[in-house]
Amino acid sequence: MTIYFDNSATTQVRKEVAEAMVEFISTNYGNPSSIHAVGRNSYKAMALARKRVAGLLNCSPTEICFAGCGTLANNLAILGRARFVEANGLGKHIITSRIEHPAVTGPARYLEGQGWKLTVLDVDKEGFIKVEQLMDALTDETSIISIMWANNEIGTLQPIKEMAQAVQEYAKERDREIFFHTDAVQAAGKVPIDLKEVPVSALSISGHKFHAPKGVGALFLRRGVNLMPITFGGGQERGLMPGTESMPNIVALGMAAELASGEMEDSVSRLKEMQSYMIEQLSTVPGVHITGTRDLDKRLPGHVSVAVENCEGEALVMQLDLKGICCSSASACHKGIVEPSHVLSALDLPCGLVKGSVRISLGKFNTMEECREAVAQIKSVFESQKLSVI
């Protein structure tokens, strides 16, 4: 029996989502740019998917741009805005944080190499950035801010609403526009997001984090905010993400968004119950430290991350895999990298803890029964690995 506890890496495609895709793989295969009946059917389906994604985020469908994944959405937001900034002679200063995903730090470092000033904000021991800290980093040259909504490794939820409101007020007082982007790949579909209340300029999501297939995401771009394209082609998605649209994946994203929106309250409650149990149980193991915050209202529902003293995270994950439990060490996006996690390093954890990271991320298809069964196995592995190191 396999217990899948790696939902922050990717999720199982829901049956309803897979069924919605089938029609657009087989019979309804038209190009949405075509003006004949088969093409018009695809166009209507894409419009419905756009409306459903907008419903998840509480924004206008016209503010949704489909993308191939969250990484592409992040790159478009940051580099597309940078092109606009440079074309209009605006200040070349970008602010981000030490715990961002490489899909944000990569573009930011690239811009630094092109002459931009880059400010990288520190985080506290739970992975939080204070609003005052961000505001202190603003200068007359600041044009772009990119702070993630939820961290993939430690589950920390940043105060994005408060940050965006403070930046908006700062910019308004100075009659300026500061582009505020948030990577919400881990947050979308898992916690409520209301873009009528949170005044960010742009927000990225990825479907495979909430039960759509891999290979589809979206960028929210607030009406009136300008980007310039970073790829070029046939002009699809307002020219910002050109290329013939992947209709099965777009339909799937729309269906997954609608299902997640309708089930949000119940899902959050159920995941927090299992998360609380796992944290309570694992905290009793000597040498095991919970990373990130224990305040579940400020953490991704279902997300549990630990660091085990004097252990290698990869070894722990492999031992758990032999027992049928799937989880991860640091981030699955960092395949092949053996350096300590940049996120855990940013928390200033002792050297003996940084390499012993294990992330357990629960999802829709997990049960409390699985949690109870897995806890005994996880405790056993953690304790045996510690003994073997000693």
C-alpha cells in the first residue's frame, strides 16, 4: 500500500478533471483561433475555463492569461514588467526574498546581471517577512516587487494583503506605480485568494498543485497594468503567452479551479485537522524540529515540514519510500542538487539540522487513517536513521 504525502510536489488529477479533458483530446479538437464550428466550440470552452479560474481568484476573466506552467507565469510577470520598465525609463530596482522559488530568483538574478539593483529580503526563523521590512527596502527607483504567497518547503503564508496594501499606499502618495507580483503556485486552490481585496499587480498559479495535470498554469494581470512579451508568436493570450493553446489542459485547469473553489472551506478544515495531528505526533520524537510556523492560520493547510538532527533528508525519504510512504526532502524542483536548501539556510538553522529536511504535504485524497498508520512508520525511520548516524 502506498501513502502519498507529497502533494506540494504535485497532486493526483481528479476524476472529474480527467473526464473534462477527454472531449478536447478526442472529438472536440478544434483550434480556438479557427472561425469554423469546431474551432468556435474550443473558443467557448476556453472562455468558460477562464471564467472558472477567475472565480477561484475573484477577479475578472479578462485578467487571466493562460500559461504552460507556474514557472512561465513567473518569468512573464517579472521579465515582462522589466521590459516595460526599461522601455519607459523607470527605476531599475527589484525586491524579492531569500526563500523564493528559483522561478523567481532566476529572473531576478538575471536582471541584476543586466544592471538592475536587486534587494533580497531576509526572513525570520519561521520564514516570515515583516511588512515594515519590505517598506524600508523601497526606494525612488523601486519598480518591481515579487514575494511568494506560500512557501513550498516550510508552508509559511506571507502577509501578502498587508504588504500589497502598504505598497499601494506608498506608491499613491508619490504618484508612482510599483508592480507587485506574487508567486501563488502553492497557495492557489488551497487557501482563499480574493483579488478584489488583495491589490497585487500580478499573481501566478500552476494547475498540478490542485488536481489539474502538469503543463498548465495562469497569470493574473490586473486590468490597466502593463507587461511586454518575452516570447513571440501568433499573438494568443493578448500576445503575452503566444502559441496554440493546449485545450485539454486549459479545460482541466478551469474544472480543477471550480472544484477547489466550491470545496475550499471543507478542505481547509479537514487538512488542518490532519496537519495538527501530524505535527503533534512528530514533535514528540527527540531530535525532530518543526520548520516554519506552528500557527496553522499562517501555514498552508496540510503542510508539515521537519528537520531531523544529524540526518540526511534524502536518506530519510528513501527509507520512508521503502515503507510505502511518499514524501520529499527540500523541494522536488531541485532534482540533482545536493547543497542544503536555500530556504532552510535562510532560517539560520544549525548546520546539523539544515540537511535533514523532510516535507509531508497532505491533500484531498489523504485520510486521518493514513496519517495514523504513517506516523508510526515515520517515527521509526527518524529514530533508526539517527541511531545509524551516531
